[in-house]
Amino acid sequence: MLLAATAQATVVERIVATVGERAILLSDLRRRAEPFMLQVQQSVPAGAQRNAAISQVYKAVLQKIVDEELMEKAAAQAKVTITPTEIDEALKRVATQNKMTVEQVLGEAARAGMPESKYREELRRQLLEAKLLNVRLQGRIRITEEDLRAAFQKIEAEERAQLGVRLAWIVIRGSNHSAAEARQLVDAAFERTHHEDFGAVARALSEDGTSRGNGGAMNKVQPSVLPPDLARNAAALSVGQVSRPFRSGADFVILKVLERDPSNLPDFESAKRDLSERVYMDKMAQARRLWLDNLKRQQHVDVRL
């Protein structure tokens, strides 16, 4: 009986990771994952799909625990602490932001599987991380005009991937030529689009019989129904722009955007403030990960899950 009890304890309390001399136990992981498991059980069907979701939750939570342990060690070295008063103030801010009382916030947390003691501990960890990042990374994040424009272009492309679009194209069939010949033909067609009407070049050179007579023009479609390479290249173009030649399967293609559904985005200048916040958060997340990776190299970290 003693041997059986010992074997059972070994299974339940097996080590799933170590950070320096600190061992993270399976029971620690299960306890931290409880609120997320509740969500999985309520939203994911039983079977293989739920098992996969549970596995992902455990991996994500374990990574979070490892990161927190690294930050706890860094905080101890830097003598950074969080007081109960700071936790109380953070709790009040959460309540105010959500237009709730503190009691209501704690009640919602409890219903989600996080009693008050756990919720306060989670707030403490978040505050500790924010204070550490402020000490270690503040002043190192620089945002340039190029950063803002790149972020805006990314958002534009994401929106364009959802907007109806009407395209025209010039197609050189790979099945009709050697690869070298097809490349030469599409390059020559692209050069002609610089100083000739796109439709005229398509009628003269395109090898797509369906659209050639229409100057390469096609019916308006949602990007989701296009082959991925066409949708991706179309999303990078503004109305009236012509793409550089690219490979689509065995064929070579040049695209032009004839029209697109109206955008709901503000112009770049109007979006700058929101973009600055978004770019700052992205850069901070990258800097955070690099900082944690550096901490990890300074400690012995062994993840066994």
C-alpha cells in the first residue's frame, strides 16, 4: 500500500519544468490552468478537438509560468516589489474601466474559476511585469514614421483581403512555353504596361481566353474565392495599380486592380495616434520576448511537457 501511494504521488507531482532550482509541478500547472479548462469544456466539443485544445492550454500556461518565474527572479535581483495597496488600486481601476464595483469584478472572476486570492495574485504578477518592463525597457522603444506607415499598410492589406475587388490580368501560360520563354514574355508585357493601356496589352498578349477579349477584366469577387497567390498580390495593390509579374502555379501573371469596395479606414494622418499605440505595443512585445529569452539563457530552464 505504501508503494502504491508513493507511485501515485510521483505521477500527480511530476515535474513539468524547472527554472534554476525552482521546480514547476504538474499540480501547479493544473491549478493555474483551471479557468482556461473551464472555458474549453464549455466551448469545445468532447473528443480529439477538446484534447488538442487542452494540450494547447497546458503548453501556453506552462510558458506563462516559466516567464513569470524568470521575472520573479529578475524582480528579486532588482529589488522590485508590489505592495497590497498597489493591488487594491489596480483592482479599483479594473472595476472603473468596466463600469463595475470591485465586488462585481471579483464575483465575475470567481464565476470564471478564479477566486479572489487567485485574482489578486494574478494582478500582482501583471503589475510586477509592468514595473519590471518599465525599469528595463522604457526609453529603448523608438517609433519612426516608417514604422507607422508600415503598420498602416499592413492594416490596409488586412482590410483589402475582406473587400470585394474587380481585377484585370495578363496571363502567360506556362504550358505553352518553356519557363525561360514564359518569363521573357511576361516581362515584355509588363514593360509595355508602363506606356500602354493595360487592357490593350492584355488583348494583345494575354493567353487567358476567357478574359482576353475584355482586356483582361474579370467579374468582381470576394478575395476569399481567389487562389491565395492572386489574393495576396491583389491586397498589396491600390485601385489602378499594376503588380510586377509573379508566378501562379505554372503560369506567369500581371494583375491590375480596377475597382474595390470602399474602405472604412481613416486616412494615414488621422490614424497616426492609434497607430503609435499599436506599434508601441508590438515593439514592446518583441522587446519583452527578447528580454525573457536573455533571462532564460542566464538560468537553467528545462520544459518537460
